[in-house]
Amino acid sequence: AQSVTQLGSHVSVSEGALVLLRCNYSSSVPPYLFWYVQYPNQGLQLLLKYTSAATLVKGINGFEAEFKKSETSFHLTKPSAHMSDAAEYFCAVISSGGYQKVTFGTGTKLQVIP
Amino acid sequence: EAGVTQFPSHSVIEKGQTVTLRCDPISGHDNLYWYRRVMGKEIKFLLHFVKESKQDESGMPNNRFLAERTGGTYSTLKVQPAELEDSGVYFCASTPAGVGTGELFFGEGSRLTVL
């Protein structure tokens, strides 16, 4: 079985501050991990993904995430928040190989304060 | 290239009524998925089509939900009769054929409100 846990349903940061959204996963086999973002009134879009290559993954809009097996974590970071980053962020996991059923976390709403 | 499109974007119905949601995947994508998000909770898998065949429908809540994908193109998800707990956002996603890396291409979702 696979699962992800996102810590914090709401996170507020000031514009220009560090963004840190937390995700911990559970998977019985090596996982593929994802961060999706949903902007207001839009569908989910892929922000970045980890598929067993480099542990530090860079995504769109300056976001990056680091896969840490020892901590079973895949936290999302961005050095400097921008107003346009306000959105809901979802961590997701699949178990590598074979048929894939993506399992999502509960989401974290990011608020950016001017 | 057109993305995944869903219709309607929002539907408000009374308990006991029927609603049909439609999803048009990206052209040529064999895999089509339905997911649902009840307010404040995680996005949960409902089912997966490969072309017109149901590959996995383990997430379908009960027999009030019926999904079809005639001809392997667009899909419909019918809820009959709707209950209050069916309220939420229904997402459709598609992917190309074969075993990919798990990236899903999502539509904007259909918000269902059951009163």
C-alpha cells in the first residue's frame, strides 16, 4: 500500500519568504513522487516529479523538492514566494513499475501575504 | 493540442436526482481516470479506463455510480440517485498508452453540489 501525508492544510508566507510544504510518503516499493498544483478555477497541473533519478528535483516556477529516503520525505520548497504562487498544492505517490494508481495527499493551501 | 475537458463545470441538484458528468480526454490518450475530492479531503481514485475497458474500478463508492467510455473516447460518470455525500469535485485525467511515469493530465473538474 502507498500513502502520502501532507502536514498543514494551510500555510501562509510573506512575499519573498521561503516556501516549505511538507510531504511524507509510505510505500512498500521504491516510489515515484509528485507535486501537483491547482490554481484557482483551474485543473491540477504537474509541478515536478521524482522517478528515481536525481534526488533533488527542480520543477516549474522556481520550485524544487528533495527525495529523502531515510526520512521518507519529499518536501517542496521555493526560496522566495511570489503572489502568483498562491494555490493549493498536492503531494502524490505511485509505486514504481506496473499499473499505477496515483495516491494523493489532502492538499496544502498556500497563502502569500504582500 | 486541446487538454482534458470536463462538463459541466458546476452542477447543483437535489438529493435523489440524476447527474451525468462528461470528460473528453486528450486526443489519443488511451488511459482515462476519474478522481473525486470531497471538501477538505484528499483526491481519491474512482476508476481507470484503458480505451473502452474498465481496468480498475476499485474506488467507485457504490452502485449508484456508473462510468462508461463508449468507443474509447469520451467518458461519462452518472450518479443515480444522488445523495448529499456525493457532493465534491470530480476530476478526470488522461495519459497516453503504456506504462508511464505516473504524470496525469487533469481537467478542471466538475463541481457537484447535492442539496
